[in-house]
Amino acid sequence: MNVTRNGLLAQVSAAHLISHLHIMTVPALLPLLPGVMEVGFVELGIAIGVFNIVTAMVQIPLGFMVDRVGAKRMLLAALLLGAFSFGLVAAIPTYSCLLVAMVLAGLANGVYHPADYSLLSRGMAPERMGKAFSVHTFSGFLGGALAPPVMIGVALMLEPRWAFAVAAMAGLLVCALVMPGVGQGLPDQGTADASRVEQRPLATPLASLAILMLLFMMLNLSTGSIEQFSVSALVGGFGVSLPDANRALTVFLFSTAFGVLAGGVLADMTKRHGSLAGIAFALAACLAMVVASVPLSPLMLALVLGATGFLAGVVAPSRDMLVRAASPAGAEGRTFGIVSTGFNLGGVVGPILFGFMLDQGWYTSLFWAAAAFMGITTLIVLLQEQRRVKYLEETTLAGAN
């Protein structure tokens, strides 16, 4: 059984790696695409926005489809559609084709979170769930980190269209891994037994869905501000050189990834996932305020941002455990599909908000905003933890009566 579960985790994590590789393919190639497609950065930004908007629109209905049609079938379809979308740009490297591809890739991207979390939630043992979620999340960070060197490397050695071809071929390769008869241990509907159901609700209250969706949005705004705009803010308003700012961001990103792995171990050691996530993010908020208010040497800046990233990463598995605890058995796809939409909403709002801050010269405000969103996130996870404890107490009392 452990072999089967390990195979499931490897296959789902590989699919998650591809999803993040595809998310980062166009952003990684941004320096080269204006000359290839004869458009400006605004047009390319619109293409990226189309991807996020489509994902936000389809993720909830696709979550319901995952529960109805089967997570494995949907995951295979997403991998094939994603591969086709980038293969289309490789064959016809024009801006109009890129827009069509972003619609298709956004549709494919809407499948991954509901399908992945549904398969893991049903197929992994409860005592290993935190570690499974952490490995899954880590693989996504790894896929995003691989995109810039791989895509730019291929584009410079050959030409940008071949970078899109590589993205397509990577999707096909992982699709083969999870195909029936090739990948083993990937159940279609999951095999949850009574021992895995724990004390989970028969239905997810709308209030819990709203809270969890807001949580995902705040998480995106908290870390997205640093991931996407910290280099510009540090160079423009803190007197940090471009190499030192890039180095600090790199430390933040890698620390976040390894924080996810540590968070998985911690998540399996406690039932108080909201408390764990709240403590970690409260500390991260304090460190973000240090960056905003205290002059730091390049070394100290990298260390403080690295610690911030590590703590932000620790939150991820506990976040996923909170969502799973709020999801009825058999409805994981729709639940994760609904709450994950918060990520996409943050992806639409965040760049506009933070870009406006930088255009106004409010460089320190970027880190104050990150700290504020982290503080809001802390309150949200503690509120959700309180709701979960109250539900368990009511369930136990009803059982006793």
C-alpha cells in the first residue's frame, strides 16, 4: 500500500510541477517576446491576465466536474490541453495565437488544484497527509523555479518558439506518467475508507468557504508582493543594488520551498493547523516590517527575507489541512476548486495594487502592505481554527447524546 501511495504522490506532484512550469513559461520569456511577436509589454501583460482570469472563472465548475467525472480523467485532460496550448504557440508564434493559447492554458490550469488535492485527500493516509501536501506544494515551487533558466536557455540556444515546444513536451511526458498502464497507483475516484474520514463535515458551510477563499487571496497578496515586486522596490527606494536585490529574492524563493517541506512535518505533528499557520505568518509579518523600517546590509537583507520566506512556506501544508478539514469526504475537488479561486483573484488584484504603489514611489509601502496582508491572514487562519474546534465539540456532544 505504501508503494501505491508513494506512486500517487509522485504522479500528482509531477503534474503540479508542470502546472507551475506552464504558469511561468510566458513570464520567463517576457524579455524576448516583444521582438518575436512585435508587441509591447502591455499586450503581453494582457495575455498573462487572460490566463489568470480564465482560471478564476473555470476553477469552481471544474472542481465540481472533478468530483463527478473523476480526478484522474480531469488531470489527464488538463495535461493534454496544457501541452496542446503551448504546442500551438510553438507552431504559430504570433500574438493572436498566444492569446488563444492563454485561454486554453488557463482552462487547463483550473483543473490542477481541485484534481490534485482530491487525489491526495482520498489516496493518502491521514497521518501522512501533511507531508504529502508539502511535497505536492514543493513540486509546484520547483516547477516555477525551473521555468526561467530552462525557457530562457532554450530560447537563446535555438529560438523562443522552441521554448514553448519544450513546455508542451514536458506536459506530454508527465501525461504519459499518469496514463493508465504507465503510471501505477493513481486511483480515479480515490479509495477513502472509514479510517480516513476522521471528523469531517457532511457539508461545507458557505461561511467557511468564504473564509478559506479569502485566506487564499490574502496568501497570494502577502507573498506575491515580495515575489513579483520586491526587487524593483529594493532598487528604487532602499538603495540596494540590482544583484543584491535579486540575490535576496532568490534566497526568499528557495527558503519558501524548503519551508513548505518543514511545514509538512509540523502539520503531521499537530491537529492545531490554524494555530501553527497563524504563529508562522505572524512572525513572517514582523520580519516584513523589519525590512520596511530598518536599514539592512545586503547579507542581513537576504537572511531576513530568507527567514520570511521560510515561515511563509511553513504555512502552506497547514493551509491545505484546514481546507481538507472543512471539506466533506468525496467533495474535495469542489471545495479546493472554490477556495483556490482566491489565489487567482489575488493574482488579478495584486499586480495592479503593487504596481500603483511603485509608480507613486511608495517603495517601503510594498513591504508594509505585505506585512498587513500577513497580519490579516493570521487572523483568518485563527478564525477558521476556532470554527473547526467548535464543530468538533458540537459533533462530539451530539454523539454523546
